[in-house]
Amino acid sequence: MARGKLDEDRFVRTSEWLPLKDNRVTGEAHAFMQPHECLCVIDDVWNESAWDTIKLALQDAKHGSKIIITTRNKAVAEHAGGDVYEMKPLPDDDSRNLLNRRIFVSEDGCPLFLREVSENILKKCGGVPLAIITTASLLANKPVNLVEWEKVSNSIGCGLERIRDVNKMKKILMLSYDDLPFHLKTCLLYLGLYPEDTMIRKDSLVSSWIAEGFITQETRPAGTTLRETGESYFSELINRSLIQPCDPDFDGSVDKCQVHDMVLELINQLSAEEGFGSMLLLPDGQQADTSASAAQRKQMRRLSLHNFNKTHASREAREQWSKLRSLIVFGKVDSLPSLSSFQVLRVLQLEKCTDLHDNCFNDLGKLRHLRFLQLGYCRRVPEGIGKLESLEILEISAIKEKTGNHDTLMLPMSFAKLQKLVRLSVSALYGVRLPVGLPLRDMNSLEELGVIHISSLEEMKEIGNLKGLRVLRIMMSRDMAAESIFMCLQRCTNFKKLGISTMKEGRLLCSLDSMPLVPSGLQSLTFSGGCWMTSLPSWINSSTLSCLTTLDIILCETPQPEHLEKLAELPCLLFLRLWLIPNRSLHQNIIIAGRGFRCLKSLEIMLFSVVYVFQTGAMPELRRLKLCSLDGEDIIPSGLENLRSLRNVILDGSDAVAPAVREALKDHPNRPLVDYED
């Protein structure tokens, strides 16, 4: 309840409260809670002193307020007082079901010849969920035979059944680490640079791996790009339960991850032991791993600064920074040392650095070896960026100040000098603008570009000169959008992913039915914002787009049955977001027949005067269904029980829909989870 009212950046982790000497955080929390009856949950309190600081905010709270704290330290729980509840191990049946679902999909899928060794493994896991999931992920990557399973069982040793200290979990985690191929071990150790509980963006993480040289042209599989290889590494770490996926997108892709605190402890330990050379400095210069020796500090090659002040580092430490290959900076940082001192830096990530001034970038052009630059909360892209002769990846993750009516940022003319640049990724709402006359034709290495705010056909022509472009995301004004889409698709024939949106204040109504040429290898096509199609283009069919896996489209008219049939025949379509905005006064039916959509796994539809009817056998692989509705709408699809693989239903909009959806699914064999959009 309090997080919605208070500064979220302050209330992510309790460790961030402690360095504040003026008690602003506890004061704000106290002022909010005193007149309100609250349920306050404080997660992962590390020690008694942390609790003593936190409880200052809770004194004199309104009668009836409840406080729940979680901790791995029993002494902290006893020190806090109140009722202490110690988590019990999972019961045997739940432990068995958890293991089997992870390996065999079904709860009773374990073959008879493995059941005895399976029971031995479960006994050694001691009912600890993390131990079971980690062991199951390890087994899932092994051949299903008795010899391999007994090896894992014997490696666990005495396990947890006689050990109360959950830190012994490290033995099981270590088994999973040892089972990793070398390239994944290196990628996993890099995660030690991120503070506990950080939401880590996949794009930035993969960019760091590429820039550090963990992924090279020599090691990538044939037919894939470096980024595709890095994304497969990311997925493999998720599959092995060494990182935890967060917030999957509508198409099922995972864009963020977190690291469990026990896995992070192991990473930090291994990083020190194996000379990986990483160090995390927390607020007030606290070192996350205080056990690091002087020799290990001299080997430091990777550094992460969190809410860092220039007074926090010793002169000796600053001298060692000249050897850094990666520097990641989080939060409030008042300054950086002269960038010219980072002689071999390959990665520079500035994550939400709210207090950095432009003069911090005076020597940016001297980073001759820099391959990956991330600018968070930047006011402008420095002109000196054009001197970064080795730069391959530029990410602009947020924009701090507004220009006119929109959050926009102008690229400098020197941007065109970045001839090795492979990827420009901008997550700002309105993208970045290109300066008038910016020549892009010589940037032959560019494979990904966006979001680019297009304001003229000349800019679109420049983008059309980039023959190697595989991913493009553009935002365009209403009056020239249709022409730009035609030009975009006709001139760039190597596209794998294309995203098109329009400015917020205007809707584009257009038809692309007469498009003469569409990239045959297109895998993802998304139209968003006010980009509405008057009809489903006829070229969206199995012969033209045989590789399409993701489609996001908004239609103003209900598609004709023959058009819907062509959509259903797309052989690789996995993720579909189909929003129909027809006449609200007319209730129309859309029939989803038992044939077609054979591979579709995720579907998002707008319930807006439209009734979807799922017939027997419809969408046999569909696992995720999102239903979007307007306030007061109570229309739900018919035939939900016919979606036999359904696992999750997400509701976004009207509360009136939920009871009917639950009633329709009450007898579904999978017992799908019905939840609300966050």
C-alpha cells in the first residue's frame, strides 16, 4: 500500500535505506503510515541493526496495522519479537509433484525404473523448493537413464534432510554450476555485478556478454547472429533455474530476470575463487564481498557502483580502475572519474544515473575500446560519441528531460561515424530523432535500429539504404505513415522484425492490401499506438509469410472469414495479438474453427462488441489467453472449455468478466489460473 505513495527507488531493498543519515526514508514512511491502517510487508531483513532502523518508521502506527517481515536469520526474527513462523519443508507429495512437473511436465510422468532414485534425490533435497527446482533443472538436461540420475544423487551427498542450515543448498547449486559448459559459466559469473533483487534486462545483459567477448563470431552457431546466440544462453540459464524469469511479454518472451539471493552468493564466491575480477560497491562505499583479498582486488576487471559518491573510493582503488573492462553504475552518482583513465573499458552502463552532468562525458571519445554504451536518464547524446571507433551497441534506456510536448532526443551528426555500430536500441516513449541530413548509408554494420521517430520521407529513404538491417522499430507522424510503411517494406528485404507505431495524438487508418513486396523471412510484425488497419492485408498468408511467429495488429473492421482462415494457416505463428475495433452497437461473432492455428501458444484479444467462438479442437497448443475489455463489458468468448492446452487466462479491464470466465473454466482439466493484469 505504501509503495504506491512513496518513492519506489528508495523502497526496493532495505539495504538502500540504511546509509541515509537524515532519516528521510523512515520519516516519509512514518508520516504515511501514522494516519492509515496498513499491512506492511518487509522482505529479507538481513540483520538486527537493519530491523532497528526500519522499525523507527513503524512506531506509533495506527492501531490495527500489521507488520510482516521475512528473514533467513532466525536471530533477526526473535529480535523483532511477535509471532515467529518458521517455514516448513514441502510435504512429500508436493515435493514429488514439483520435481516431476519440471522434468516430465506431468505430476505422474516419472517412469518406474527411476522412481527409487527419484525418492532418494527428493529426500536429500529436504523439501526445500529451491533445492528441488535446481536439481530438477539439472536432471532435465541429462539423459533419462538410471546411471545419470544416480550420479546426481550421489553427488548431492548427505543433502539437507539432516541439515537445518539452508546455506548447505550451495552444494546443490554447485552441482548445477559444474554441469554448465564453460561459456555459460562465464556468462553466469557476470551477473555478480548486479545488486540483489535487481531486475536485469536481457538486452543489456546480452550486450555486455557480446562486448566482453564471451560470445564471438567463432563460437556462435552457423546461421545465427551474436545476439541470437546470447539470447539462447539467457534462455539456457533460465531453463537450468540459475536465473529467474520476470514479466513475460505477450509473445511469451522474457525480457528481464532476477538472481535468487543464494545463487548470487555462490556467484560472488566463485567470482573471487576463479579470478573473474568483479566487485560490487554499495552505498557509502560498502563492498558487497568484504572477504575479497588485496590480491583479488588488484585483479579487478569488472566494477559495479551503486548510489556511489566520488569520496567512497580510495586513491589505490581508483588507480586500479584503469584495468577495468566493464563498469556498471546504478542510481544516484554525483560524478565519475575522468573517462580517459579507463584505458581498456569495453562496457559502460549508466543505469538511471539521475545526477550525472554533461561534463562527465567530456572524455567519452577517448574510450577507444568501448563496444557497449548504455545511457540511462541522459539529457542528450554527447557529440563525442562519434569518436568511439569500436562501438558496436548503443542503448538509450530512458530520457530525462522533455523537449516540446514529447520525450524526444536528437542524435548528433557524429552518429554517422559509428561504422561498427550493430545495434541502436531506444526504449524512450517517442524514440529518437535523426538530425536533418544525417547520412546513414555508410553504416553498413547496422542490424537493429529503433525506436526512430520518422518525420520525413527523406529519413525513411536513408533507412532504406541499410541493406543489412534485420530489426527496425519506427514511430511516425499520421500524415506520412502509409507511404513510409510501403517504402520501408519494399527497400529492406532482410527484415526479421518490424515494428510500426504512430504518434499518440493521431490515429492512422490505412490499408496495406496492395503492398507489392514483403520480406519473406519476416518473423515478427507489430502495429501499435494509433496504427489501425482498415482490413487484414491479403499478403498475410502462409505462402508469403511462412516464417512469421509474432503478429500484433489492430483492425477497424471484423475480418472476413476467408481472411481469418489465411491467418489461421500461418505455419509458424506462435503469438497473436488481435484487437478489433468494430461498431460498438453491433455484436458480431468470430468463429475459431477446429482447424488452423496449430502452433499458437499465446493469444490476446479485445472483447469490444465481439464474441469469439472457439469450436472443438480450436488452437490445440494455446497455453496463454489474455482478454482485454472496457469498463462495463461483460462479453466473454464462447467455448473456452475447448482450448484443451490452456494454462493461464489474464483479464485486463472490466471486473464483470471474471465470474463468467471462472464459471466457463470450472470443469477444465488443466484448472487454468485466472488472474488480473498488474
